[in-house]
Amino acid sequence: MSTGATRSHTSLNAASNAMEPVVNNPALSTAIEVFSSLSDVGKAIPFVAPAFILLKIIIDIERRAQDVDAKCNDILERITFLLSHLPIVRKMHDEGTLMQATKQVVERMNEAVKGAAALIAAYRKQSPIARRLSISNREKFSTCADALNVCCSDLLLSLQIRQSQQLDALTNRGVPLDDDDQAAMTFVETHGGDFEAVQYDRELVKEFAEERHLPMDDSVMGELEDGVVAEAVGQVSARLETIVKDNLSAAIAGGLKDLAAQLTTVQQEQSFVCVQCELSFTRLSNHPKACSYHKAPYDSWSKSYGCCDTAHPCQCSSHREKHHCDYPYGTFFPRVWAINNYVDTTDDWASVTDTSLEEEGGTTEKASVGQLLRWKSRGERLKSPTILISVGTVRWAERYYFNTFTLEDLQNISKSVRHSKRTLIFRTSPSEDAYASAEWILAVSGKITGVRITAKANTSSTPFVRVCPIDLATGQKSGDVLAVSEGGLRSYAPASPYVLPETLRVGPELKDTPLRAARKDFKTRTSSPGLRVIMRSVDEPPLAANPQMGSARFDYMVGTVSVFNNNAPGSNVPITIAAAKAAFRYVGEKQYTDVESEGFKIVDGAQFPLTIDPRQSVTFKFEAAIPRTEEDVKKDVRWWNPRAFCARHRPLRVRFVLEDIEGEEASLVSEYVFKPFPFSEKKENDLATFWFDEPDMISRNMIAVSPGDSSDVVAKIDGQEVKVNQLQQLVYKALKTGKTEIDLEIGREKGYGEWEWKASALVDISCRRVYAFKVLLHEGKSVPEEKRRFACLGYVLCPDYGDVIPGKTRPVSYATESIRLPPLQPYVPVEYPVDDKVDDWKPVVPPKPARTLSSSNGVPPVAECDVQRNGSTVADTR
């Protein structure tokens, strides 16, 4: 036997070492040795050169491979054994004894080797999972081995070489399987024995990948589709044909060694961008620890990642070309937020949500199915129908599923489901106690006709289940959504109306109107009849309180007074005002108290002394600071326009005093009557109001209960929302503990601790619903308990909420109440005087000034008053 045959014998023994590292691969070493020793054959015999070019390509592909594959080694061994006989062909060519039949066999050999090279190149581009689970790979390697066997037999026959025992072993053996191939066959047998069913089931493929510790991404499913392997082999074969033709002449002229550098790869490696780390990668450079990333998204507020306390990536895996939900990674969540946080990105077809009632913020199980309209708000609408299925809460620390399906995806999934009967899409937990899931609905023919979504919390006896029909041909909803089951805590309709106790209120009922109108009938009072002035208040009301600012120690009263010189026009008696001051008192007091000089001022800029001519007037605008009592100062109230805190219980009077140049005084009293702040009133849509009045501050402490403004809000108590889920939690708690009056825990302190309120829910455990709210208002922590006097306890019916079991009623069961009015001290109203007569002074009317009549014809003048008093004129007396 020839030297080539001896080398082939060596290669036959290499199969047992197929899984050694690449550098120690005997089959590859033998092929390299054969190629090197026969490199001149192609130069001498041009029609065999393509086989050696293709062998060089296969050698380079296997050198670059990340692992040793038994099937590739088997094909390489067959090719090496086949080409090892070509030196005999060269010898016959040189001797001129080469027959035409041998040339035809060599041409078929070139085609067979080209097919083998194309198969190995396409196979090596596949992911490790696709290589094992694709049934097409097994068939094509078997076909390739058969083609090489036939060529080998025909070549030896044409060369008149007797078939050896080694040749029989080579041609009679099947394509070998390595450990991963055997594991794939075992896995398929375990799941029904149908490779086609497994290769279309993403969950089964993922399970196999995890079992074999192989990298898994979305490209794997594409590689497992029908026709993908054949298409890839065809493309590589066409490329090889071009390479061989373009380089054949160069190989013949310069030898195959010079061509090796040009044929290191069949085609350039395509570059991808990883969705996890956003870096570029190639299939060749990808491996299980190639990608580093964070599980959680970056929080710009805390400037950190929620998954760890470092900026360095905390996870590693293979690079991924497409977004997935196999495990959490930070860049996935902004993509989900761009869809879920807007209303124009999806068309929801069906959704289910069930929240645990065990505690506040309990786990929520949910699932939904709908159509994805666009990837982000206001973005371009998707041209191809795309179904979006979401299961669970999409957060990095929880189990979730968020995936889209095009028409092509649905067709491939339908094939898998039809074979495997595995309809489950995703389930958050294997437990029957609490979970959310989505699964395909199949027709009798095995065709997908819809999606079933389910959600069940641990406090629900039955799950929420919805079935959404889908047209597989159009990717659209094909009918109405069917409600298969209702979960959650559903209530019963009461057999009779609820009757609530009357509201209890302890304390006075005040009014928000003034005690009376401010008096304006006060007269000018002078210290001497000779000071003929008339003073009048100009403003309405006469006094304004705190028009510019508020103070905790004073109330600033501002008034405007007009002063009129009442002397006769021709009397030439002006009045000169030298100073002004003010005093004050409250109705019921006997004496006025002077306003301190620092607290009184003329605010219009008038300068003293100031002269007023007869029958003329001057207006003075003054401000008087009225001090508060020590008790009022402690309250630190800073009311301003138009209310004076010091006068809230009884009217205040301010006496404005003017002093002339001779020390005589004239004064006028102005009165201020407090007008309370308007009390809060019940609005048209309020369900109820609860209040008590505080007489010291003359205020009404009130809260309102109003209906909710959305589907998940039952009511608002003083603006605090009471939600459906909150009430369901209370009912569940009542059923579990037997306590039927439960604090809503939404109460608030008001007025800096001056008063407070709290509310409780009254539960009907027979009808399994909250039937009323109970509200308690009382004085707060700023009032010692032993001094508290006012409170209010009231009831209001709870609006209907949640799901009610149709057609079923139950007798009402009233709650056992435990909250009562707190101990209160008796309230004794304080009677304040409303008016008095201290300032009701009527001045004596002075005689009018005499006017003299002019003389005529030398007759002396006569006073007009004398003429009137005598009842006749001077002429008459004469």
C-alpha cells in the first residue's frame, strides 16, 4: 500500500481521540501532514487542485474552532484518507496511464469535498445548541459521509487498489456522536422522542442549554428552523465555488502553500452589538463569560445600581444579539418602561391582576396579552402585527416574562406546540398557591387559537382566568375575551339596607357671621365748648385690622377720620391741631387704655401743628397697635387683613384724640366687630361631613368624605384615598381575626396638633365587604387630655366597590364597634358682652353764632335774632 494509505490508517485510529483539545487533535494533525506532503500534486495535476484548496479551508476552519467535534473529525478523516491516494493519480498521470474514468471520479471527488467543506463551515457557524438539536445536521453529515465513501470506493477501483480492512472500517461505520450529541438524543427521548417538537420549543431548548451549560440566545431558535441549515450550506457552497475558481490558477502556479494565508476563512465574521453590555462582538469571539453587565438598571437619582454597591458589572454571560427575558440585565428595563409607561404603545386585549391581601404592599400576580403598536411613545407604528405577552412584574429582583411574537414566530411556535403539546409560555412559580402564567390555547388540530392568562394570589381561593382568541394568520384578536374564572375576594349583596347610628357631636355650634354690625353713631366729644370741631369716620367699616401685616403680639387697627372746623365763615377763628393720640377698650370695660406712643402713628404723612380754617376739613389716617393678652400671645397667631385676633370675642373700640394748640381736646370713637373666617361647608358631591366647633378660635374643624375619582379609589376621607385593594385587605383581615372594626390608619393631626381625626372601617363578615366608615374627630395633643371638651363621632355608608357575586345575597352582619368618644370635660360657654353705653354721649347743641344785619339811613344795626325773638322787624316796632 502507498504512503498515503499508511497515513490513512493512522487517521482511522484518531476517532477515539476526537474530544481532545484542538491542539492535540490527531485527525486535524494528520490532515495537516497530508496537506503539507501533497502540496505539489495540485501544481502537477490541475484538475485535483480544488480538492487540496478545499482541504486547506477545512483545516483552517477546524483550527479556529473553539471545540473538537466528532462529526467534523469524521468527515475530515474520510477526506484525508481519500486525498492520501492522489500521489498514485499523479504517478499514473506522469506515466501517461491515467484513464478518463479516473478523471471523472476525481471531479466527483472535488464536488464531494466541496460539499463537505460547505457543511463544516455552516455547521461551525451555528451555536453549540443548534448543532446538537438540529436533526438536519445529522442527516447532512450522514449524506456527506456516504458521498465521500462512494468517491473513495470508486477512486480505489479506478486506481485498481484492493480495498483494505481499514477502508472497510471507514466506509462501513456511521457518523460518530460525542457526549453532547448523546445528551441531546437522551433529552429528546425524555420529552417525547421527536427532534422537531423539541427544536421549536424555546423552553425545552433553554432547558437543554442549562443542562449542558451551553450559551443560549434568541439566534438559536432561528438556527433550528426548517431549511436554515440547507440554506447556510448552499450559501457557503456558492462562496467556495467562487474562491476555488478565483484562486485555482494561482494555486497551480505558486503552490498551495502560498494560498493558505488567503483562505483562513470562508467569509468574514459578522459583527453584532450585545443588548446587555452594548459592545460589539462576533460569533467567534463569543463565549459564556464574554459579556459583563449589571442585573439592575442604573438609578440616576441615587447614582447607583440596585443589584450591587459597585459601578463595576456584577454579572457575566455570553453576549446576546436580541433582547430577552431569560435573566435580568439592566438595559432591558428601560426598553420595557418605554412601552408600559405610555398609552399609545400597546393595544391591551386582556389582562388579569390579583394582589395578596396578607399585608400592605402584598405581592401582585399579573399577566396580560395585547398588540404592540410601537416600541416607544410617538414612535413609528410597527408594520407587521406583533403580539406582546407579559407575565409577572417586570423588576430585576422578580421572575417575569415580557416577549413579543411576530407572525413568523407564531408559525414556528405552532409547529413546536403541535408536536410537543407543551402549551405553557411562562409561569412565575410552580406553586399552586400564588402564581401568574400564560399559555397557548390549541384547537383539536393542534393549531394555536388563543392565549390563556392566569393570576392568583395566595389569599384567593380561585384564580383570575381570561382567554383571548387569536387569529394565527393575521396576528390579531379574533373574538371577545372570555372570562373563565374570577379570583380575588368577592363580596355578596346585602339582603337589606344598612342602618347607621346618628352622628354624635360634643361642643357648641357657632356661626361664621359677625355678632352684629359695627356701630357708626358715635359723636364728637370736646373738652371745651369753644373747640368747635366735628369728627366723622370716613372708612366702612370704621376700623380695618392688620391690613399690611400680622403679628403675634399686636393687632394693628387702621382708621380714617375727617375733622371739620365748625366756626362761622366770617369769624376768622382757625383751629390749630398740635398732636394726636389714641386709646382703646373692649365692649364691657369701663375705662380706655392709652395706646403706647410707639404703637400709634399718623400714616398719611400729616405734620403737626396743622391749621384748619373755618368751614374747612382735614382727613387723618391713623394706625394703633392694640396689644394682645399674654394667653393670646402664646397662641402665636398671625392673622392679617381683615381680622383682629384680640377682638374675636367682643367688639373693640378705638378713641382717636386730637389736641389743639391751646391744650383742648376733641375725640371720636371707632368700633371694630370681628368677622370669623368662613366655616367649611358640605359640597354638593360630598358623601358626609364631620365637624366640631372651637369657641376660643371661633373656627370649625371639619373633614369631608367624598366619592373616589377613579375605578380603584372607593372614597376620599379628608383627601386621603381609600382604595379597593385596601378594603379587600381589611375584609380578609376581619375574616381571619374576627375583628370587624379596623383602623384605616389614614388619620391626621391638624392645626399643628390642635385637633386630629382618625377613621375606621366597619366590616360585614357575612357579606364580606366594608359597609361603612366611622370617623372620630377630637382635640389634639396641644390640648391636655384633662382639658379636652369637644369631639365628633359619625358614620357614612361605604360606596359599592369591587366584584359582587351576581344573584346571591346574604343577611347583613354589623360590626362589633370598639372605638368610642374619648372622655371629655363639660363645656361651659363664656358670655361676652355685645354692646354697652359707655360711649353713648350726646353733646349739648351750642347756640348758632349771631349774624348782624347792616344799617340803613343812619339807623343803628339790629341783631337778626332780636328781630326774630320779638316777632317783628325794626320797622314794625317803629
